[in-house]
Amino acid sequence: MKCEEITKLLESLSPKKYASSWDNVGLLVGRREKEVSRIAVSLDASFATIEEAVKAKADMLITHHPMIFSSLKQINEDQITSEKILTLIENGIACYAMHTNFDTIGGMGELAAGPEYLDLSDLEPLIFESDDIYGMGRGGYLPTKMTAKEVADYVKKKFGLSFVMLYQDERLKDKQFDKIAVLPGSGKSEMEDVRKKGYELYLTGDYGHHPGIDAMDMGMTIIDATHYGLEHIFVSFIAKYLRDNCNCIEVVEIDTGCPVQIL
């Protein structure tokens, strides 16, 4: 298959028009007419990922997070992003990113909240970029009432994580929650919107010390599963989607693991 045929298939799942205005999605490196027989799928286009894609003799790398965000004035070894671009080009690997468009439709929040992971019921989108019916994140009812500690253990089990971080006032440790809001990725700036929707338990990533204290002061309980923790599910989902729709393509899953370690 040609690279362009694969990008059209991905964009039928998550159209580029649903990406946030600040985002950079689509074909970032490579020619649309390139013939592709092997695809690597990963969360990030890190150097470790690119090295694995080279070893796998991949023709195309599909990631969730875009490798290129800011403008580049030079393509050489002096800057990490341009060095990655050179490595991809030298090894004939096209690079495609589906980020906030996948978060909004197709998509990350619904997948995290769905039967395979959190198994929430009565789902609703959380954050809207426009008047469209689609939105980022999902809120809904847990399979059973749980304390925040029990939810944290549940999240670790369902997402295959060794740890999560909990921000909760000690006085609420026995509180039972029946519903939860989940926004994979970095969600601290959306907490107020989540709170206004009536959620007191919020699962996201990249939270941080001071925003965590502020959330606790407002009566919120935050579970921070890291940016990787809730989004690595992209890899297996997109790999399956490609296998189901591109019989002639070999798909390699590359998961280099969480970059954060608790020692």
C-alpha cells in the first residue's frame, strides 16, 4: 500500500479537522507515494522508538505524539528533532502523528473509559473544542462504588501500571466514589471544567505538586497515572486497526515503557 492510502485510512478514523489549533498532526516526514509494507506503531517518536523502527525495517512510523511541534530552521545533528528527522529519512521511514484528533474522535478517551479498561457506564464527553458532538475525555459511572485507593489499584491493574499518584485530603480516604472523569494525557488545565460537570474524582496525567494541592483544597481527588500511563493503549489499538484494515501490511508494536520510574 502507498503511504497516502494508509494516512487516508487513519484519517477516516480520526479526521485531522478535529485536532486542536495548536497541534501538528498528519504526515510529518516522508513522501505520500512511498510504498509501505511494514508499519511501526508507538506512543512517541523517541530515539529509542526510531532505533527499534530501523531494526524492524519499518517503512512507516505512526505515533500519537507529534515529533515536530515548533518550527525548525536547520536540519542537522545540532538539534534533537532534526537529528530524528535525518535518521528517519536516511532509513526511508515515513512518520505520521494522530494526536488531539485521536483524543477527540476515534479515540483515546472513549477507549480508556470503555469495556477493555475502566468499563464506565453512561459515558459523556468532558472537554469540547467546538460545538461538535465529540469531545476529549470521558466521564461516567464506575462498575461499583470504590474509595480512591481502590480506584487507583483498579487503574493500575487495567492499564498495566506499576504505580499511580494520588492527590486526596486525608479526611476523604474512606469516601466512596460512584463516578469518575478520565482525560488521558495532560489534564490539569481542564480540572475546573471537570469539576463544574459534577465530578469529584479525576483521572489524568502530568498533574504536579501545586495544582494537586489546589485541587485538594477544592475538594477534588486526583489520580495521576502519568502521561504515558493512560495513553500507551494507543499502540495496541492502532496496531489492531491497521491489521484489521490492511491485510497486506505487517504491523510492529513498539512500547518502550513509562519514562517515569519510582525508585
